[in-house]
Amino acid sequence: MLEAIVFWISAVVAVAAGVTVFRTDSMARATYALAASFVAVGLMLLTFALDYLGVIVILMMVMEMAIMALFMIMLMGMNPALMPMSMVHGKRSAAVIAGLVFVGLAAAALLVPWPGAVEAPVADTTRSLGEAVMGSKMLVMLTVSPVLFATIVGALVLGHPRNRYQRYGADLAADHPDDPIDGGVGR
Amino acid sequence: MTLSLVLVVAAALFSVGLWGALSQQVVVMVMMGIELMINAVVLAGGAFWWFTSPTPDGQVLLLVVIAAMTVEMAMGFAVALLLHRRRGTDMTDMAAELNR
Amino acid sequence: MPDITQAAPVWAALVPLGLLALASAGAVVAGVSATRMRGGAVLAGVISPFTETSRLLRQRRRVPVAADRVLWHVAIGGIPVVAVLMVVVVPIGPVVLADSPVGIVWFNAMDVLLWALWWLAGWGPNSAHPLIAGHRFLGLALAYELPLMFALTAPAVAAGSLRVADVAAAQHGLWFAVWMPVAFAVYLLSTLAFSSWGPFAVAAHADLAGGVLAETSGVDRWLMLAGRHLVLAAGALMAVPLFLGGGAGPLLGPVVWTVLKALAVLMFLELAAGRLPLIRPERFAELGWVVLLPVTVLQVLVAAVVALGGA
């Protein structure tokens, strides 16, 4: 019973916060409305006994929203004072398409005869997830990890303002990189 | 709290995300819309896991979807930064041409 | 599996009060330390948190022009709330308020909420110094967070469980702080960092006019100052089951031992302020990623080898 109450409150918060993201006047409020929507989805996952995944969603999404807020401020240059802003294109067609998609998906959700549960859930879902990840699904993790590493390298290469020739000289022969702020290790 | 009702909530989140992704002009706001859509997919995945087959395989799929969301955010921010540096803009309309 | 019972929700009111008492003890220690360094009397330092409290609660509140009040108050009120949420998974004696099977990950999620809250505390007042302080905090957080995550993983790997009571019970004989010193040191360093205290006080340090504290006044300022001590106390209390053996100890019983160990860690943390220089985030970034992260990963490897070999 408690789970159903938590679920429905979180559902309302998630959808309302999602709409707020695109209707509010301040970039920081948009970002943290999205964070609230993510936390609500994490709480909904917790009501499904997905303990580890629910807490991980809350953790990672709040972290990402904190960083996203930095990028929003940096690229859009807003200040904390609220100012009306509306940067949209094709409002009507977007609303129509989204409405049609919602009607279609909701109809499918309500009308399709979904199958019942195949088996009862294991008592300790986290332990079974850990054993699956390290055992039968090890290949999945082995594939995800170079993808994440490639993301780190790709994001740094795309985002860094100075390339290695600017840092090490024309023939990459300098001893120390020529950075404006030197790090703490003394390299 | 049946599977159909949870899927309706997920459909609502997905539609809100789709509306935002289609109507916003700023790259980071489009990314927020895509985040909401992936959020809806995670919720729907969790619902399918709980109501139809609570085996560990479904949880691994959700982990992979969360990893995909992280990858999308990282590369999206890197591209938005690069766009701002090279063209001084953050609107998707100004980035419509590959060569300029 | 130790028998830890989940406490009835009526005890939920005791947890904030208990944490406040622990944080007050920490604030007294910090007050004495600050007063002694200025050459004042010990008694003045002991009562300084309480005189400051009564002064701030009577002070008139001032809000800057066009401040984002909603986000600012979320940040100011959120820091004490996060401190309480951090300790709901800590077992006090034989009871715990929320016996979560993923207690360590829950603690990690709560300390990540502080990323958002410190930045919002900087964004809210619509003022330059708090904004810069909030950004500096995020720069520091990016450096300490991954080593903290691995430092929290090491006790979980050694105990074979993410549940806090299991980690406390797996330390019979030898505390994790003794044979996992790197993880313990990184945990203490990160506690200082996410409560913005001591050498990692970049969000609220005097070198930037008090950082996020610059525009706060009255009850907002009190909530923020108390929030720092509450988060420090929460981190100290969590260190007890994770690294210091939980409530184990002769004669005095688990509740008393938990409180004594938490007080010892808290005293050590509170005395870090004013004695060590502020570490700049841009210099700490390289230190965190190039030195701390490999060392903590090796620590997890050591814990895994010991757990596999011994068990």
C-alpha cells in the first residue's frame, strides 16, 4: 500500500517536473526540474524492489544534472534573476507529434494483453544482479567498458581547447606540457 | 499499480521528452528532452522487469541503458562546447550545415 | 547475518536529534580550537556555537536583489536534510532505521546530492562570490568523488555485502581501518570535502568572502553553518560501521561504543580546520585523478584478494 502511494506521488512529480523543464524561466530551474524528474523515477524503481538500480539512478542523475547546470550557465549566460525566455521552433508541430505519440503508446499500454510474471523475484536482487554481471553477462560488461573509455577519450579530445602540439611544441619534444594552470602533481 | 498504468506513466514521460526535443532550439535543451525519453525507457524497463520476468537479465539491460544515457550526455556536451567555440552559437538551427 | 532489527518509524524523530547532539559536540570542539588559536579562553570557545546560534536566530534576514529564492532555500534547507538521510542506514546498537540491502550505495547517493546543494547555494543569492565558490566546489567534487566511490567499495568487497550491518559485522578481530588505510584516509578526506571543511573548504572559505556563506544571514546562515557540522557528524558516524568495527568493543555495549568512536573521528575532523592551508581545486584535480584514483583501485584489489583468499 505504501509502495503504491509512493509510486503515484513520484509519477505525478516526474511528469510535472518534466513539463517544468521546458516551461520555466531560468536555466538552473530547468536543470534541477529535470533532476527532480530523475529522482522521482529512481524512487519508482525502488518501489519495484530494484534497490541497486534505483539508488544508482538517483546518484548518477543528480551528479549529471549538477554538471549539466554548469554547461547551461556557460553556454547560455543566464544569471539567477528570472527572465522570460522562449527559444522554440515549430511549437505546434512538436506538440501535435508528441500528443499523437502519447495517445499511441498509452493505447498500446492499456490494450495489449501483457503476459503475467514468469517466476517469482529472487529475494536479494542486488546479489543476483552482481552474480549475473560477473558471471553469465560478463561479455556485456566487457563491451560496455571500452565504450565508456572511448567516451572519456572522445569527450576530452572534442572538448579540450588546446591540442597536443600547442602543449608540447611543434615536434612534441617538450619536457613539461605548456599549460596555463599547472596541476598539483608537478608533472 | 499494474503494468499498464506504469506504462502509461512512462508513455507520458516519453511524450514530454519528445515534445521538448522537437521544439527546443538550444542544443542542451534538446539533450534534456532526449534524457527524459531515456528516463521513460528506464522506467518502462523496470516495470516490465517487475511485472513479467524478474530475472537478473533485465537488470543488466537497464544498466546498459543507463550507461548509454551517460555516453549520450558526455558526447553531447563535448559537441555543444565545440559548437560554441567554433561558431559562437548554441542553437541547433545554426548547426544545420556540415560545412560553413 | 547479524541480527539487526529495523526500528519502528516512531524512532525516526530521535535520529535528527541525536545527529544534532553529535554535531553540537563537534561544533564545540571547533569553537574551542578557533578561540584558542586566536588566544582566547577555552570557556569562550565552548559556548561560542551557542552564542552564535542565539545571535543568528535573532538576526534579521537579508536577501539580495533578484535572488532565486526557491533554489536558494532548497540548498540551505537541503544540507541538514541530506545529513539526516545519510545516517538512516547506520546501525546504532541492535537497531537501524532503514535496513537497506544497498546501504553503502545509499550513503554515496546522499553525498552526491551535496554536489547539487552546494552549487545551488552558490547560484541562489545572485552574487559573484557565492557563484564562484559553488563552481569551485564542483571542480573539487569531480576530483574526490571517484576515489570516494572506490574507498566505499573496498569495505563492501571485503565484507561481501553492500549492507552496512554486514560490513560492521565482518570486522570481527581486525578493523578495516587497520588493513585498508588508504580507503580510510580517502574517506576522511572526502568527508572534509563534501562538508566543505578544513583544507577542502572551497565552497565556504574566508579567501572568497566566505563563499556561499557570503550573502546568508539570520536563520539561513545558521542552517548553513549547522549543516556543515551535521554533514561532518554524519560522515564520522558512517565511518564507524564502515571502517572502525561498528559497535564492537568490551564492556560498554554497542550503542556507547558507536557514539564514542564517532566522537573520536569527529574530533579529528573538526580540528582539521584552521590548521591546514586551503587546497586549490585545480591543483587537487590532478592529484585526485593521477594519484588517488589508482591507489584506491589498488586498495580494492587488495581487499578483493584478501576476501577471496580468506573466505
